[in-house]
Amino acid sequence: MSDCKIHVNLPIIVEGKYDKIKLESLVDGLIITTDGFRIYKDEEKLSLIRAFADNGGIIVLTDSDGAGFQIRNHLKSCIGGGKIINIYIPDIFGKEKRKEKPSKEGKLGVEGIDADILRKAFLDAGVLSGSEPREQWLTKADLFDDGLVGGANSGELRKKLASEFSLPERISANALLEVLNRLYDKESYEKALTKIKGE
């Protein structure tokens, strides 16, 4: 993949300074840090993020561990009707070079993810300057019909499907729906569904 920077018009929200440093080497655009859980008490920064979400939208790219998902959910609850585009990194186990030991869950954060994987995540999400949003082809009712929500083993099926698409296992049904519509097509979805149901 090209080493050129990718151009993104929307502000990108990440957790910490090392995530920001990583993205600055890949992305030409505004990057805002939540400073981890400090965002919970930083009303000034929340107001700024809310303003961006209300006027064009924001991109949220947090780690795929529990803390990353907590921060995503907090931002969503604070922003209300503003536009949020979630980009997810896959669950990749390992340790960042600057750390002595792996994180609590053993997963790499944004700063530790390979540059090509990050570039592809932005490209697939359709957030690069000049890219067109994709049409929605999947609904919550489809997920219900396919056993991914509302069933006894829906959570387990969603985890397997998330794994097929290199998405974090913690991804919610609504977030999964958003990602499938934005990044994939019906054919790849049906193929993955057949595979996980046949296991």
C-alpha cells in the first residue's frame, strides 16, 4: 500500500497521544485525543467534539478493548443527534514497542496496529476526501432474521461474524450493522454467515 498520507475532512477522535502520533504519520486531517477517561470530565473538549459532530460529523477510532468501547459509548451518549462514523481496528494480540508488558486484555491499541491495516480501515469506511457514502443494504430486521439479534445464541454468532470480518469481538449489534453497511456487501455477508452457521 502507498506510503502517502490519506486525506480526511472529518475530525478523528482517538484515545491518547501515542494514537495521535501514529495517525499523524498516516493521515492529513484534524486528530483530537480524549486523553483516555479524562474526556468524562472535560466539558470544554466534549463541547468541541459535539460541535464537530453537529456540523459535518466526527470519526471515532478507539482501541478494541473494554476501555475503548466505554469511551466510544460515552461520546455517543454525549453527542446526541450528531453524526458519528465509527472505525474499528481488529482484535490483534500483542504488545506495543514502548510498553514493558501487554495491555490488560493483551490487545494492540491504535498505536500498535500496522499502518496498512489502519489505511485500509479508513479507505473501507469511505471517509477519505471525495469518497461517497455507501447505500444501506442491511437492516436490523435482517440481523434478527439471520439469528444475529434476539436469539438464544445471537451474541455468540455475532462474535463469530465479527471475527470473520476482523472486527473486535465486543462490537454491539447496532455497531455491527453500521460497519457491515459501510464496509461490506451482501455477498460477503452471506458467505460469512453461511460459514459461521456451518461450523
